[in-house]
Amino acid sequence: MSSPLSVLVYDGRKAAFRTAVDVLTYGMDDLIAVPWESAPVQRFLEAQFGGRPFVFVLIEGDAVHAGETAVRRALDARGVATPLARGVESLYPRIADPFGRVVHGEAPADIHGTYRLDPDAREHIEAIRERHERG
């Protein structure tokens, strides 16, 4: 049995970010990208975090990586050189707030690290994966 698809949650409201995510995920058959603003993601965030924080998230198996940790994990998965990935990861906490306010119109939530996938959130991730697999 193959491992479940990883899910990358990103801000899909701007064409530039959709393009960047398309480039990041190109050729990766084990990772799907889903916009933060989609209804299934909003239900997942509510179940996982008890709210709907504006946050960059990568779900891998039973782990939910958020903020700078999600950035690092996403770059590692794409094979970005370790020094560059660590550099971007270390910059994220310093630039995320002002960048988010200017570009996204809101600052990302101050949520970083790896969390265990909440059982109540699991069904929402499974629905996202199933929808993707059906096309």
C-alpha cells in the first residue's frame, strides 16, 4: 500500500502564489497543493487548530507542519539544497508578518512546528485526498 498523499496548504488568492506552488509541486506525484481559502481546508483548520488561522501548512502522514517548519519540509521534499532551505526557513519568521500584510492583506498566524494530526481533522484531509485522486 502506498503512503497517503501529502497536502500543502497555501494562499491561492494571488496568481503569483498559485504559479509558485505549481512550480514547487511539478512532477511530484505524492504531494497535492490545496488553497488555504478552500472550504475543505477551512474545515481542516477548524478541527486541527480550533480556529481558521492564516498559516502555511504541510500535512505528511500523521504530522502537520506549520509556518517555518512547513516551509523547510516543503523545500526539503523538493530537493532544494539544505543551506538554501535553512536560509529560507530562518528568514520566514522575520519576513512573514510584513510580507503577509503587504502581499496577502493579513499576517500569517504565529504557528510554527510539527503537530500530531488531530483525529477530528483526519476526515477532512482524507476528503481532500479522495477528491484529488478522483480528479
